[in-house]
Amino acid sequence: MKQRLVILGAGESGTGAAMLGLKKGYEVFVSDQGLIKDNYKQELSRNGIGFEEGKHTEEYITNANLLIKSPGIPDKAEIIKKCKAAGIEIIDELEFGFRFIKGKVIAITGTNGKTTTTLLTYHLLKQAGVKVALAGNVGFSLARQIAEQDHDWYVIEISSFQLDGTNSFKPAVGVLLNITPDHLDRYEYQLNNYVNSKFRILRHMDGSDTFIYYQDDTILKHEVKSRVIAASVLPISLTDQSTPVHYDGSQMSFGFSEAFKIAQNETTLRGPHNLINTMAAVAAVQVAGLHEQAIRSGLKTFVNAPHRLESVAVINGVEFVNDSKATNVDSVVYGLGSYAGPLVWIAGGVDKGNDYSLIAQEVKKKVKTLICLGKENDKLKKAFAGVVPSILETQSVKDLVKMALAEAKKGDVVLLSPACASFDLFKNYEDRGNQFRTAVLELKKEVEG
């Protein structure tokens, strides 16, 4: 008799798990409390997989032999409590995929910088001709990648929520970029719970595996010293030149395997945070066996994901930069640090409990005008009154870019780095970034004919 696999959530993760479950001989049923996107519905129907949407029918779920839940569903959800009471094993799609994996894994986590580092790591391996798949929070789900074909390496962007659902997950290379307070509502508002979640990446790693971490991060430095870590530890640093991978003030230095140096202007990424991301990615692919020539070549051709310090256009000598992904103050620190100024800074949206004092000095030094883009701007205006010479506000993206150009002079940078969520005026940060990009390009046409 077939084992019954029930999957909660029918997005990319859930549908990918369904495809792998079907291939491995499970009886598969998918349940989503929301509406399922048409492309996933069609895929499930095409493959004869039963599903429901808009509800979780208890009797269809609590008879499972194995339950895979979307990372976004908290353990305290009623249906999860009932499944636990029924003694059903509950895992994440990532854990499910890993149970059938044949290649090796590079897993990348951290509060900020995960996507850039993951995409760069994948790009470097792909350009070097390695049979590699991109999975996790970027690209397709790991389960789908495994269902479709085997690869030698899997580069996975992994969140704390996904790590919470793993039991046997064991990357050959684990990368932890940083830890700053985030998603604390999911972790009982205890930072230590969030930290423990991130460190689950090390749970099964041993001496044959390599753990790469950013040593300058205060939390990481303390945690690495206080924990027993079985994996080989490889720190990276912007300040400590005694580490095998570091920045010496002008070049990134790699000395633990094949020794060489690379300047940031030999790459396509800018800003001090991208030095960290680049060093982590290069260290990871060196562990995977790549050599200097292939790495140098790949670094020159990398194109980052949109909405991350994306240079949109230059109008009358003013550069417009889309950093819409910067939805918290920690992310804005990186954006501000990437430019010498003067800046016209665009911020605002749904405040996430931001402490703007953390960036006040940097803002004072570099920002000539703050344009608030949001429905409720009082906290922003109050925080930077007297810090920034000029504060404006609008709820129109078209007006925003015109205001920004009027405030800027040749050589200035207009930086959309909101520090806030986007849901007051936009669907998500991508929508905000896309609207900004469109408005900038339309303005460029208008100004330059």
C-alpha cells in the first residue's frame, strides 16, 4: 500500500514536493488555505495529483503518513497542532528533497545578502561548466530540481523558516553571512531562538564539510566561539587580515586553497556588503573545486537579481538606483555605504519597528534630500528632521522621480532604499522596484528625447 504524502501549501515549494513525491511512489494530496496559482493547479491536474484550495479539510490531512508544510505556516497553526497530535512526521520541502539527493549541497543563509551570494555562487559554478542547480528561496524548489534530474552540486538559498523544518539536512558547504533581528514574531520575540534557527545549518555537518561565516558580525563571532562546531571552519573578514579570506583595504584576498587577490572593480558588484557576499561565494566555489581563472571569468559576467542596488539609468549625470529589496534599516546601511554622496534618498512604507538612529550619522554625512514614499511618513520625518536639509513626501512614483531629479545635481545618486515594507502602496517590494524602474526610464525618455 502506498504511503500517503500530504502537502500544505501549493506554491513552488509545495508543487515541487508533489512532483518529487509522485516520482517516488507516494499517494500525494495538496491542500492550500489560499487560492492556488493557475500554473500550479494545471501542473497538479496534469499529473493526476489531488488538491484543494481555500481550506484545509482535516480528514484529508490528518490521515497522512508524512506531512510537508510550507515554511510560512507556523507550528502554532491549528492544523499543524492536530497533525502533531496524530503522530504524523512533519517536515519541510527542503528536508524532503534532501532525502533523495545524490549531489552535494552549498547552503547559504543569513538575515541579509542571501540571494546575491546564492546567485553569484551558482553563476560561478555554472560558468565553469559544473552540473549545478539553483534552488530554495531563489529559483525552483529543491524537490523539483531533484525530481527532474540529478546534479553534482545544488546551491540553495535557505531561510530560518526552512531550516526549522529540517532533520537530516547536511550541506557540504554551509554559509552564514550575518544575523540581525528579523522575523522575531515567529520566534516568540526572542533573538536567541532566531539565532538557534540559523545555526541549524550546522546540525549534521562534520569534519568533511566546510562552514563559512562572516567573522566581523558580532553575533556570529560570539556564537562560533561558544558552540561546538564539527565542520571545518572558514571565517571571512573585512578587517582581520590574519583570516585566510579577507579584504586588505584594496583587494579581496583568498589564501586557504589557491592563493590570489581580486579587486572589487574586477567584479560587477559594488558596496562593502558585496565584498562580504563575493568573498563568501568565491570561498564556497573554491571548496567545490573551482580554480582562479574560472572564478575571475565568472565574476566579470555576473548580473545580480533586480531591486538590489540595481543601477537603472543616468539622467543629466544623475544615477538612479533601485534598492527596493532594502526593507529594513540593516539593509539600508549597505545601500548608504555603497555611495560617497551626495544622495537623494527615497524611503518609507510600512515601518517594521525601525530604529533610525542606527543610520542617522551616515544619513547626515551623505543625504541632501529625503523623499518619503508612503502613506504614513511621520516617523521618518521626525527621525530625520534637522539631520537632512530637505524632506519631501509623495505617494506617486511618477512624481517621485521628477522630484528626485529636480533635487539632484550632476554626479549625485538618487537611491531608492526604503527601510520599510511596501504593502501600503504596492503589492510587494518587486512591484515597488518595478514601478520605480519604469518611471525612471520614462523620465529619461522625456528628458533626453
